[in-house]
Amino acid sequence: MKVLVVRFSSIGDIVLTSPVVRALKRQLGAEVHFLSKKAFSPVLAHNPYIDKVHLINKQIGELMPTLRAERFDAVVDLHGNLRSARVKWGLWPVPRNTFHKLNWQKRLLTRLKIDLMPPVHIVDRYLAAAAFLGVVNDGQGLDYFISPDEEVVPSAIHPHLAPGQYTALVIGAAHATKRLPEARLIELCQRLIGPVALLGGPDDALISARVAAAAGPHVIDTCGQLKLNQSASLVRQSARVITHDTGLMHIAAAFQKPIFSIWGNTTPKFGMYPYYPQDIQRNTSIEVASLGCRPCSRIGYDACPKGHFRCMNNLSFDAIPAHIHPDVKKL
């Protein structure tokens, strides 16, 4: 059997498809192909359960002749938009199924604050989309794979960083309303004891530099200095991860790290909280649960629509222990 899995973006969403890919390979012995965007190739490049990756450079049309030539036996659409529909119809009559996005339930929750969201993680909805092929959830959680040449030595980045002895603080996120304001990041860093590695992309570098300078010498800024899988390596070797609702949160869950996930305008009720193997739960969600205007969007905004940003400004850090380990001293 040759199966095409479709998920175009983004980092976290692609990581969340990994149980489907693993099930197709292990349970069916399928030849697994994955269709995504070129920008996300590092997320897929080293997954041993994927036989071939098809990457969109600009338009899906450029790949359709190649995809038709593969003669797939099935398509599992884990994106569920017009572009993925074009892929499915372009491969007709290949059997296909699409995951349920629950868009109207999300609209009710964000617009009217009517909660009809089922208590089902998006991973389980992804697996349900592949169930027509006979796969089931193996309970082993997420996968993430890093090549040996992408692994980093923490102490080579900074002498204070030793495996298992630092906090990884992921300060980035796709939208401003999913990120702590700069002053709150400084406040969080100042209450943490032991080394703290700030993780983020080039867009986070200006803020991270100011946060590190204001918070103290125990805060090490790596934002914009590392590639994705190098940042993932730092996550893997950390003692714990404090993170916004973003891709590295799901990578941290794949490595089964203790996670303190910070939620602003979005909510874990959307079903995208950290996903662990069966009977393992290492996530603590940090949120202002009683705020009437929240969630205001299933994705996010450039600024708080109400102007007060209480979902982040009123957030309490009390559930985040200051110490990593009792024997770690403040630097």
C-alpha cells in the first residue's frame, strides 16, 4: 500500500501528524509519502517512517504530475482546506479521507463563548481520519527526529548550560496575542533559579536581547542564532520547557519533557495542548481561565482586540516552580 499524507503547515501541526505516519508504517507496512511546504522540510527530513517527502515550492500545481505518477492507494488529508481538496480531486478516484476541523464549534467558542468543543485532542482526530485504512492509536505519543549533525552541545553555546540543568523558555509564537509581553518575560525570567535558555527565531531576537540584558546573567539568549533542529536539540536536553502555544511546545512533548504551556488568546480546549504517550501527563497549562473575552481567536492577532491584553497581563506564574532541581543555585 502506498499512502499520501497531506499537511502543509506549520511546525507544530506537522509534528502532531507523527502518530499517523508511524501507525501507517508500523501497522500497515505502507509506503508513506508526505506532502508539505518546502519551508517545513526540517520537521520531516529525518522521520524514518516517511519514505518520501513532496515539497511545494510555490504552487501545488507544480507537483500534481509527480503525485499522479506515484499511483497512490489512499490519501489522508490532515489539512482540510481548498488546497488539499485540490490534491484529492487531482488524484481521483484514489480513496481519501479528511480530518474534522471542528470549525463551527471553534467559531461558537470564540464568538459567542458557547463551548461545544469535544474533549478530543487533534492527534486523535488525525488518527480518526486514517482509521478507514485500519490504523489505530498505539498510545506512544509524538515523534521528532534530529540528525546527529544537528545536535548541539549546550555548554558550547554557553558555559552555564549543561544537559538536564537548565530551563528552556520558548518566547516566540506566530501571533502577538499568543506571546507574553516583554515586561512579563523579564518578570518570569527573574523569578527562575538556574540557567534559562531563551529560544526563538530571528523575529524574536530584538526582544530576547532586551529580556536577557534586563533579567540577569542566568538568562542565555539563543534566539535567531540556531536552526530549528538545533533549537529542538536544546529542548531535548533541557530539564523542563516553558513555552507559548507554538511549534517547539509540541516538539517538547515529543521528547516527553515537563512542560509549562502558557496560553493567551487561544485555549487548550481547541485540542492542541501537549500530547504525551498513554498514561503520561507532564503538562501544566498556565492560563487566565475565567476571562470572559477569551478565547478571542483560534489563531491570534497582532494586538489584543480589547486593548487590555488581560489574558497575558493577568497571568499568574505561581504554578511554575522557581527551581529546576533543589541543588541548582541562583547564578
